Amino acid sequence: MTSSDPNAALPAAENLSERFVAWVRAAAPFIHAFRGKTFVLGFGGEVAAGQLAQKLAYDCNLLAALGVRLVLVHGARPQIEAELARRGLTPRYHNGLRVTDAAALECVKAAVAVTRIEVEALLSQGLPNTPMAGSFMRVTGGNFLTAKPVGVVDGIDYGFTGAVRRVIADEIVADLDQQNVVLMSSLGVSPAGEIFNMSMEAVAEAVAVALKAEKLIYLCDAPGLLDGDGALIEAITADDAEAMLKAGQGLTEDLDLYLPCAIRAVRKGVGRAHLIDRDKDGGLLLEFFTPLGVGTVLTRDPLFRLREATIEDVGALASVIAPMEADGTLVRRSRERLEEEIERFTVVEYDGVLVGCAALYPFIDERAAEMACVAVVPEHRRAGLGEMLLKRIEGRARAIGVERLFVLTTRTSDWFRERGFRQAPPDELPRQKREMYDVSRRSKVFMKSL
């Protein structure tokens, strides 16, 4: 049955508008954080020739427009394979690396040259009614790499297969300073003028390290790293990723090549390394401008960080607890009260963004303390942050001689029971807290001995 009311679709349209406005506002902190930062994006020839290549160009254009300094490193493996086949040559590999003789090098040069031109053409479009309308991306390149031969390994002469000898970072930075997008291929030249074929992932790694990039990104043939149950691992440290690599756990053809480069890069100073599904439309935007992202991020240290709150956190803290105040889970706190009590709060950050908090209110005369205002944003409630906050609050309480930790809750009784709290009558609360107890909220009291 259809409605004849022309305004019937208005609520749905308004809801869509509200979601759009909320997304833009939520993306604003990421836009501010990434402006002026260097991203190195590595992708294979499959991406350059794929159905989403044009949309990837759109997204790169948007990143550049938002002030991200972009270096793109493209590969050309399938194009090289096709050129070898066209010439009746058989590809040769050893330990995942192409063996490049003189005939194969000619195929490499032809395939890489064509692929680069096609990628540059995608980045240069400015047609009306496209995301690149009215814009012009200046795409530059040059002899920014010097190469050296891999040589003979395991008795195999790799011929014109090379490795990065040096990245001329100053020249790349000069181009980025001019608001150019730098496009690089996997070919390098030695000081003697010889041309060498290098792997895209190794070039991207070397460039990211030399530039001290904020992010090294690989577009790969998987959603990211997967755990034993096939679920996406959203964040992982270099040490844990290396353990997965050694165990051969959940690796695809691309991940086997890209993961070692990502691990080395973050250990050498690159801020983050990201593994994103090359077949995910808008993957770059979803990874960098939404709280959870869509791929796997590698870091040298854990991405979640606990610390004590400072006065600069008041605004973010108010935003985290506001939804739980609105639904009655938490007692409302004014901004002024948050400012006065900010030293009582412990906060947890995810990639520099405040995503959780808890407060400690001590009653020293009775060797008791209250854990209050426990809140975690919905996107991270399955990440164990409540457990982390509880342990931190318990540690703070013990440090000041507290023997009993208590909470007042209306909705999370089971969570506290599962963590060693027992339900207690309000009479067991410290005297001052008993006098403040709001009977109308009917909060349950839970106690834990420390």
C-alpha cells in the first residue's frame, strides 16, 4: 500500500540528513589530525587495472584536498605477467621475488611505463559531475630512488632484480611542499645507470621510512589480518603481527609480502601501517575518517592508551559521557563539575581520540573509594576497555590505601559481579556517601575488597 501524502518520505530524508551531518562532525577530528601529514599508499597492478581504480583516484583527490601529503607507489605484477606471456617468456620466481633477466627487464619496463601513465591519467581527470570536478591534482615523479642488485641468493642469480639503496627524501619532500602528489613506480636506477626491478611493497616501505610518514598503507587481497575465527583484527602491535607471520596464520598472497614490510616500517618510525581490502569501495575514507575503520592497523605499541585526565580533556570527556547521561545510566555532571573533578578521571585513548573514562572518588577516613562515571563509546565496547579502566582504578585506589572499592549502578550489575564485586546494602557505603545516596534512582551497590 502506498501513501498519497507527498510528505511521507520526509522523515526518512531527515534521518538521512541527520546521519550525514553526524558523520561529517565525527570526521572533523580526523581531518584536523591528518592535515599536513604524509601518507604513503602502496598498491599492486591489480588495483591499477581494477574496476575501483577510478574511485580510488577520487578518494586520493579528496585526501589531497583535505591537506594530506600523498605519495603513491604502484606495482605492475599482472601487467608484467601479461607482457611476458605476449612475448612467449616464462616468469621465474624465487622466494616470492621475480628473477629478472635481460629479456624480462624489457617486459618490466614496458609494463611499468604503461601502468604509470594510466594511473597518472586517472589522477588527472577533472570532468564535471565527478568528485574531481573543478580540481587539478599536480602529479609528479622523478629519479627519487637509487637501486642496487639483489645479486645471487641460494645459488640463484636475480639478474636485474633490485633492492632500494637510497631514497632521496629531500626531493620528495620538496615536491610535497608544493602540494604535489608524488607518484612512484617500482623501478630504480643504480649510480652506474643500470635499471633494476624492485618490489612495490619494498619501495613503499623504504619511502615511508625515509619520509618518517604518518601512515604506510597497503591495498591488499584481504580485509586485513584475520584471527583464528576469521574475524577482522582491527589493531595489532608489530610484535603480535610478527608472531602471526612466523606461524603463517591467516596469510594471503599479498599479506605474506606486505606484512613484513609493515612490521619493519612501524619499528623504524612510521606512525601506523594499514592493511586495507583493495576491493572495498571507499576503503581509504572508511579507514581514516570513521572511528573503527575497515582494515587492520599495525603499531609499534598498543593503540589503546590509558592515562590520567587533564583539563584539556574536559570537552572530549563531556562528549563521551553525554549519551549515557541522556539515557539515565550516569548521573549528569555539568562542565564546571568536570573541570573541578578532572584529576579524579582516568581516560583511555584510541589512536589519540578519547573513547572511555572512569573516575575515582576516595573516602580516605573509611579506607573506601567509589569507582564512578564508567563510560566507553559504543564502537569500542567489545575491546575490553572497561576491564582496562577497572584495573587502572583499582591500582590508583590501592596506591592511596583504599581497601574497599564500590560502585553504584542501575544497568551493569552482571558486569561488576563477573569481576569480583558483591552486592551490598546501602548501609555499607561510607557515611558521607550514604548521606548523598539518591533513593529515587534505586541504584544497586556493589563492593569489592582490594
